[in-house]
Amino acid sequence: MKVALLFTLFCSGHFLTRKLGEEQSKNITVHEEQSDHTIISEDQSKNTTSDEDHSKDIAIPEDHSEDLIIDEDHSENITIAKARSKKVPKHQFKVHEITLFDDDGATEKFQDKLFHDVTIFCLVLSGKGFKTLRDDAIKATWLRKCNKYIFVSSVEEEDTLKATSQHGYEYSYHKMKFGLKWIWKNYPNKYDWIYKVDDDAYAVMENLRMFLVRRDPNKAYQDFGFRARYYDHEHLIKEGFIHGGSGAVFSKASLKKLITKGFPNLKVCRAANKQLEDQELSQCLSNLNIKPTDSRDYLQRHLFISSSISDISSPTSILYWPTVIGRSIYPVAKGTKYLATYPVVFHRVSRTNVYVYEYVFNYAYVAGRRTSMFLNNTQPIVEQVEDTFSLIQNFAKYNY
């Protein structure tokens, strides 16, 4: 417990001290041509229907247009994005490096260890007209910290699976099933966790990995996220469901069970196309004894937030608040009381605010809050990395 308290003191000071180098601040690369790209073969893409007319692109604000380097070469094959770099470590996210140490080498080694010890495949639900409105912004920021990601949509675009030619939220269930089946077919058991999320979310992947670090991806019994009430034909489902906006996290063992025993059995997972995908996914998993789980911290504060920071923290904002407070199984109220110190994700985040969140979570400091815990550390880098990783594991033991 002392370790947890010590880590809490450290983290309350500033858990993720960040350092932005001159080279790091030049560009945010959305897509790079690398030899280790994973390409979907033509055989895999035959089932996708022809692309329809895209809605008119919405220009990225001038403040960000120079920072986005977007690959112009759209071949017929679909390129799947993943964490990449010219050399190791593969995740090398130079734009938002996390400095826990005096030595940048130790920082990179620690990031590399956490990145590879808790592997996450991010499946992002999108739609027609959302590429420039939403998708490019999250690709330039938090999404790159997934070990691998793919969009699933109703249009053919880069890093995107086309699941249907029908546009609209009512087809999200079909998109979700299509995407999960594709992941299982191409990467069975490769990634520890699956994170299914909407494209208007902002996730703090370091915090998600800390939340998952002590959990076993080889077990299939829990479904994590913002737990909400669920009525099926006016009957309250006791377990509720995991709200899709802020995302659902489940293990590779759960994915296997869902694909092999859930989707093929209509008594477990309904086949109807026009369903609310988050409720249907939770019901499928629940029928397989994979239940929606309390995903708050030890102080019962929310980690998966089904709203934006401004909407939940401001006493005057009411845009989405009635939905959040009306659906949540657990207590939630305006202000920061019910927000965790290490939040995992926020929902309904605009393209502009994605960059605001990126700055706040990765660049900003507060005077007087920088910890001295890792300053002047004379330990060898390897020992620093191992000690810090153990510290995070112990903190996670008591915090979740």
C-alpha cells in the first residue's frame, strides 16, 4: 500500500512529465511509407463493394494543416496503419514523448516495454464524410499509440475496411461485426486486447495500458468501459451495456469466443443489421458470460467518460449531459468529483479539441507540480525501467 501511496503522490504531482524536442515539434505524420506496412491482399478486399461518392472534404484548420503529412498515394489495396519508425523502437512517437527519467534513453526503453507488454488493437467505427472531420485528427494524435489500428466504414479510404455501402449509424452493428471478424481472421491471438471505439473519442493510451497491465488477456469474462443501463423490449437488463462512444475493451480470449461461439449462433448474437452496435455487442458478450464490468478506479471515479471534458466539467454545459447522467449505472455528476486522476478516454470530442486534448495530456506542465522522484536517478537505465514498470504494476493493483 505504501508503494501505491508513494506512486499516487508522484502521479498527483505529474505522472507523465513530457519533453518536446525541436525535431519533435516540426511535424505530426499521419501516414508514412514504410516497408513494414501490412497490406490487405486483393483477395481479402474482393468482398468490399465499390466506393460511392464521398462527401465534400472539410478542410483542416490552418493551425494544423502544415503539421499533417498525408500520403497521397491511394492504391486499390488497403494499407493497415500500425506503430512504425525507421528503426527500433517501433512505436517511436516523437511528437509526444513521455519523460519519466533524466535520461531520454530510459524514457524510450520504458515506453517500449509498456507498449509491447500490453498490446492493443484499436478498431475505430467511422462513416462517410468523417475522414477530414474526425479521422485525420485522431490518426495524427492518440491513435498512433495503438499497437495496430484499422477504421471500418461505409466508404473505401486509406487504413479503412469497407463493410457496407449503406451510410448511417444504424449500420454500425454490421461494421462492428465485419471489423472484429477481420481482426480475428488476420491476427488471431496476436494482440492482447481489442479496443472498439468511435472516431470522435480521445483516448489516453498510456492510462489504458496501466488499467490493463495486471489483467489477463487469456481470460474471457470481462468487458470494460462506461457501463450504462440497457432496456431490451422495455425490460431492464441487469448487467447493462458498455457504451460504444467511449469504447469497449475486451481480451483476445473474449474475441475468440465471440467469433467462434457468438456470431455464428443466432441465439447468442442477433443477425439483424440495423441494431445499436454497443448494446448488441454487450448483449452478445454477456450471453457468452463475458459481463460488463465496473471500470472505475478505487475511489469509484470514472475512467471511460461518455462525454467531453467541457460537457462533464462545466456547470453550464448541457449538450449531452442528460444522456450521460440518465444512462449511467454508477453515480456521476457535474464537475471533476467523478473524474479519475488517470482518465482513459473521453467521447464527443471535436476535431479541434482533439488537438487541445493532445496538448494538455502530452505537453502542458503546472508550476510546482513536477516530481523529483526520477530526477538525479543514478541507477542504470535497465534498472530504472524495471523499477518504474513494477511501480506502475503495484499502483494498478490498488487503483483499479
